[in-house]
Amino acid sequence: MISSIFLDNLSQGQRERIAHIDFILMFQGEAVRADLTERFGIAPAQATKDFTLYRELSNDNIEYDLKRKVHFRGEGFKPLFEYDVIRTLATISQGYGDGFTGPSKAPLSCEAPFHLNKPSLEIVSGVTEAIHKQRAILINYVSLSSGQTTREVVPHTLIDNGIRWHVRGFDRKSGEFRDFVLTRIKHVELMTSINVSENELVSEDRQWNRFVELQLEVHPNVKYKKAIELDYGMVTGSMNIEVRAATAGYLLRLWNVDCSKHKSMAGPEYHLALGNLEALYGVDNLSIAPGFGH
């Protein structure tokens, strides 16, 4: 990684361009000036300076083909930045992004499942403003159990459960911390006249602040267990992950983890089983966990 001392001596623009060169070299194997001029709107002369600066940082990382006029990844390449694989795959599939105007052309061919539900930007902005200002919102919400209701909610966190987006916060109607699906919010209004109480803050959300360790195992019905071990990076047929109690149910449902007492759920979708059911004691949102209670 680039040392923090060196980063302090770079402008924000320089850091972004150096990181872009690093990313292109690592995941495409070669880079040209146009990768910088088109992405950042800079002159070719500035792009040349940036490549020179990158070479000064790590001469082993980059070589130059004079005939093709292409910079390519050196044999001793070691990335200057750390890359989170999930964010990297999102960048590869959706593009690098151009500020707030939307993603640019994706760097590599990649296809992702179609999103069936997308929250309204107006709703998202109303919720995020309230989170930032630590204020309550008045929402018109449509639930499966109660239909349309008006609620006062003190939101604290947005949650992506893998299928849809929620906002978690204190629901003044029930007196509990709950999750609300963003697409089911029809209207949001920032409440500025009523102060937020201490018991409505994220610090008081016990399910959010509690962490549970889940032991995920290859389901006993899987014939070729090695395939599942490779899928999840398992070493001996199991893995331990730590999640917030408030999100445990979402994870168990998303990955079809068999939570029945005897690992009895049938079906080709069940590749995983929960090996430590006792870890779920006191977790609230388990009605959506496959097989829990059976």
C-alpha cells in the first residue's frame, strides 16, 4: 500500500488518478493515457506525468511497450491499494462512476441480475437527510400486515439485505426499533419541530449493537461437498461469520441456510446448514430464517 505519509503529499486528484492506474493494471493488465484523459478529463501531458509518478512509486509494477505505446503490468506487480472484492466486482459490472451523474462505461463485459425493485430517489434523499441530521421522519408506509399507516420513525441506518433496501430506525408507533422497506414508503417528511429522545438513537438499538457468530456448514444432503467448500472458502466444511443480530435473518434467508433442528430442509437450493442454532437465542427477525423452529 501507499504510505500515509506519501498520500498526505498528494492532492485528491492525484490520488484518484494513481488509484485508477493501479486498478486498470491489476484487472486489465495494461493501461494507456486515454484511460486517464477520458475518465478524468485531463490533458495527455498530465496523464503522462501521472504514469511517471506511478512508476516512481513502484517501478516493478509497470512496464512500457514503446512500439504499442501501452503501459502493462510488471511481473513483480503488487497493488499499491487494497481492494475489497465485492466493491471491485461492482465497479467491474457497473462502471467507475462519474460523480453523481451515473456510472461510466463498465471496464469489462459483465452481466448482473435485473433489479425488480428500485426505491424512489426522493424517498431515499428524505431518509438520508434525516439520518444525517438525526431527526425523525413522518412516513406513509404500506406493510403486508397492516396496509397503509402513518408512522413517525427515527432512522439510523440503510440496510441492503441482498434483495431489497430497508431503513432501520425507532418506530414511535410500536415503541421498537424496526426495519422499513424503502419501496413501501409512499411519502416522507422531515420533522424538525420534535426533538429525538435518547432512547430513539442507534446506541439504544440492542439488536443492532449485538453481534452473533454463525457457524455455517455444508448441508448434509450435498453430494459433492468440495464444491460448496470452494464456493465459500471453507477449509474443513464449515466457516464462522459474525453478523449483527438485526441482520441475521436476512443473511440466513438470502443464502438459504437450513436452520431446522435436524438439518431436514430438502431442495437443491440448500447448500448450507446452521451448525450452532443456540447462537440465534434472542435474535428477533428469525421468522424468515429457513426451517427455524422445525
